[in-house]
Amino acid sequence: MKSGSKFLASMITGAALVLAMGAGSSTAQEASAPPPPSAPAGSVGGLGDVNLFPKRVVIDGRRAIATVGLYNKTVDAGDYEIKIVDMAMTPEGQLISFDNGLDEATKAKVSTASQMLRYSPRRVRLGSSESQLIRVMARGSSDLPDGEYRSHFMVTSVPESEGFSIEEATGAGQADGIGVSIRPRFGIAIPVIVRVGETTLNVGITGATLLTARDGTQAVGFVLNRSGTRSAFGDVVIKAAGRSEPIAFSRGVGIYPEIDARQVIVPIDPETDPSLLASGARLSIEFIDDDFAPGSKLAEHSFVVP
């Protein structure tokens, strides 16, 4: 792999964070089972059985109310636990929970919103293809400084406990000794952002390069730089000279105020004409806002393939 391949190793996707808590095996659906229902437009999902919508929540002002929708995309009913958690973004674009070994210096860089957020209910049960709205209220103090505050709305599936005894969990009575049954808990989180007063943002792109993996797949890697008091969230569009359609596209790329720069990787369409990526070819990168002023261009950069 060419230089810059560290980008490929740190690649993440989307604005939503998907967590797998625990491990285990799953049983494949019977061939006769009906397909899962379609999720609402604009929702985000992951490995679990619930989708959230919208993909992020932005609340303007010290006292305002927003809603988050939960949608059970499976054919079975399920229980879901709801929490507000604090996370920090790394320069690789990963989101790490405060209770996952983060040091105090990193935590201190995040202006959290958890202390001002109220929500209800805390746990819900949804039938197949059923949805429910959760009210989220921001209640900031009158002396809260201007700026952006962020926490994450997390929903975790609660495994069915009916008929699951201690004996079943430990495998008691098995002829070949003690066994252990582990049930996975999948969670998905979206950011809840509270903006108070005036905020500022400047975005730039540096270090762009064409990456080629050993299997021949290619991607564009670059560094997204940010300054100011507001996060940036948008879509990356990459074009090649001589072609009107993008050769690469990535939705929901974000960079939060606790970091000044993050690495971004955008895979190139494998059907792209190789001549557009040959040495000497010019590629352009645009970062289009999907937050504060949707559709506006936050940053652009062009580079020549070496």
C-alpha cells in the first residue's frame, strides 16, 4: 500500500456511531420469514434492530425542545434503553465514550450538553415496524457562555430475559461441562448539539493524496481542518478533471470542536476510468455543508496525482 495508507486503516463511515456491546452468534432468519420493514427516510441504523431519525439533532438556544424518533426495523418486538452519553472525537474521526478509558485532559476539551438535557421516556418497547418519538429538552442556565455543547443520544437493545435462567446461562447440566451463553447488545448513537448565541467556523483541506491498496482499490485521503467554536458537518464530493460526475462521495462527515483536524478517507468508485487517476491527473475535493447553511461550500481543494 502506498504512503498514507494509515488513512485506510482509520476509515469510519457516516455521522452515526454504532457500538456492539458483547459478542455472540445470531440465528439466520428462516427462508419463509417476511423481510424486515423499510426504515423511515433520513434515518440512520447499524448492526442492531433499531433506526434513529433524524441523523443528528441541533437545538438553538438555552431552552428549546427537539424530538428523536426510534423505529424498530425488524419483524419482532423489542425493548430499548435510552441514555445520554458523552463522547470525544479522535483525530482519526472515531468517537470514544467518556467511560471507555478517556483521560481527563481529553474529556476537558469537550463542551458537553448532558448536564442541560432532559428526555422522556427512558425505556420503550416497540412492535415490528413501530416507531416512537422521544422528547429532548435543553435547559441551559442564563449565564451559559455562547458556544456549542454536545452529547450523544444512545439507544441500546435490551435482550429478552424470559426463560433465560442462571442454569441456562452457565450451561448447567451439559454432559461436556460448563458452557457460557452471551447475548449481544447493540447500540446506536446520534449527536445532540446545543448552540447558544453566536458561533464561528472555518474549514480547510490539506494533505490530499491518492491511496491505492494491495487489492487495487483506491481512495482519496486528506485532512479536514477546523477552527472556531462550532462543529462542521457535511458531504465530501470528489471530482476528476474531464468528468462532470463525482468519482467519490461521502455523506455525513463531521469534525467536532475538541479537535482541530481529522483524517478522512473517501473510497473511489471502482468503475472510474483509470485514466482519470493517472499520474498528472487533477482531482478536486469539496466539503458541502449539511448543517448550519445546507448546500454552502465549506472548503475546497485540488491536487495533482503524483
